[in-house]
Amino acid sequence: MKQEISLFTPAKLGAITVPNRVFMAPLTRNRASDDGTPWEKAAVYYAQRASAGLIITEATQVHPLGKGYIKTPGIHEAEHVEGWKAITRAVHAAGGRIFLQLWHVGRIRHSSIEPKGEAPVAPSAKRADAQTFTEIGFEPTSEPRALSKEEIAALVKDYAKAARSALDAGFDGVELHAANGYLLNQFLHSGSNDRDDEFGGSIENRMRFPLQALDAIIYEIGADRVGIRTSPLGEANDVPEDDPKALYEAFHAELDKRNIAYLHSIEGFPGNDGTDEKAQLIQQVRKAWTGFYIANGGYDVDSATKAIKDGHAHAVAFGRDFISNPDLPIRLASGVALTEANQETFYGGDEEGYTDYAFATLGR
Ligand code: 8OZ
């Protein structure tokens, strides 16, 4: 008899095998040191969540100007690599798998963030109608300057170097952040990219820098240790797009040629039953990708199970449920009630709301 695939069926993606399809989504928690070294308590936090099929870390800067919010970690200095080593060791010792998410915020930055006084960089000198989290709370993003072609070429190398550093730090792979209105997404979308050189204008041109960064990473560490995250609905951080269907059919098709470990898409809404306009867009651009697909955005155990059974997704990434349920896969498998997450401790702070959520299975 053919066995039905469930959330708890092991899977192979790229170079790794995972024991279940309940993945931990990347979650910004703003607890790193000011110099970008991850907080040592992150080793406890991530190791507590090692039962995830795969952990994808919080977004992590590949370059000093890739930082847009206070207390986010980096991977561009030797101290960062040393800091991350303790975390990957703890996760592996607890039986888990962990990918580092590679990030550059582009124009979603306030110039008071380290390195202080520096304007954000972006495809075009066009401010985002968005906010970022600074020392004094949420502030509007600063006016960016346009990157030169030489700077783009240097950033491609920075991405590759960050991927190499991630493997040196013990990660199982990397996820390239091309979503949520940050740098690579700013290049992809027509509303944030006014360039008239080979990095702007046509879809082919707008995809150029994201694909160059991806190819450089693949060349550095191998396609089977690389995933990518996209957000075709473009709902975060002011990145309007004239023709999302054409763009993401083309972009996902380019990704498909590269045989990478996975595509992780933010679908942005619960359920994804394919009925409204946004759900239809997601279904349409999903078809351009034939490899391992991670769905994310408002899923619960029932909709995630359905997405897997229907063949829409191979895995589902859970965000806030993983914050407040370190043993989420076991809870979903056994029907134990979930703990609600406290939003007040999401960004910044200490162990409260970070390492102190209870494990149902330990009877605490
Ligand atoms: C929440 C707060 C700050 C950053 C993303 C990296 O949206 C983020 C992020 C989320 O991808």
C-alpha cells in the first residue's frame, strides 16, 4: 500500500535529510550584541528547537550596511563566525539541522544604526515608505543612495564570502533572503528599482543581481546547501510590483534551473485554498518551481497537512508557533495544545519570551 505523506514523513532536500516537515521559519529577535555577534543564549534558544525538521535562523547581515535594525546578528566578521559556532554545535548536539539566512536590508535602514551616519544603499535613491526599529523605537527609514555597478559586484562577493563563513561556522547550508522588501527584493520589484543600466528595467535585468548573488553562493558552497526565500505578494516594506505573475514565473523558473535545495515562499495568508486573487497568484508562480518547496504564512496543523497531502508543499515553515512552542513538531504530532506567543517579547529583551517557553513533553 502506498503510504501517505504527512508532516512527519522524513524528506531529503539538497545535501540534508530531515526527520519531519515542520520547519522553523527565520525570526528576527533583536538580541545580538551591537557589534553583530550573536547572543550566547541563542545557542540555548535554537537547541531547544532542534526537533524542527530544519531551523532557518533569524536574518543575518552579510555586510555592515546590510544592517537596518538594532541588535541583529552578522556573518561578516571573524567574531560573528566564532559566535555562530557555539550555536551550530548546540543544535547539532541536540540532533538538529540549521541553515543561516543571509540578509542585506538595502533601503530598510535608519542611518542611526551601526555603522552610524551611513545612508542606506539601494537600487535607486528612492526612500521606502517603511519603518525600522532603532534605539528610540520605530522610525521612518532614511533616504538611500543608489549602488554603483562596482558596489553591486562587491556585494555579490560579500554574499559568497558570507556563505563560506556560514559553512565554516558549522551551518548545514544557507537561505538567501530575497523577500520582504529587503535589498534583493528591492532590485526585483519595479516600484523600488528605477535603474536604467543592466540591473533595472526589464524583468531579466531586475533579476540580474539576485541571480548573480545566488550563483556566487552556489559556486562557493554547492547548490545542494542553498535555499532561497521569496515573497511574491510583495506585502512588506513598500515594494510595489507592476506584474508579479510575470516576474515570479520568471524568477522561480530561473531558480528551478539551478537545482538548489529548496524554494521557501511567504504566501502571506492562512489556508491558501486557491480561491482569492492572492492565493491564485501564489498557485500560479508556484508552478514554475519543480523542486522542494517550503510554504509559509499563517499555516496551522490542518492547513499544513493539507498542503503536504495535496502536493502544494513539501514542508511548512512555522514562525510565531515556534517562538512559544520549542517542541512544536511533537505537539503537532500528538495534538498537545499550543502555547500562545507573547508579542511583547518578540523583538529585543532577554530570556523572557525567548528561552523560557515550556516543553509540553517534559511535563513542565
Ligand atoms: C521582523 C522584524 C525585522 C525584520 C523579515 C527580517 O521580515 C525580517 C524582519 C522581521 O524578513
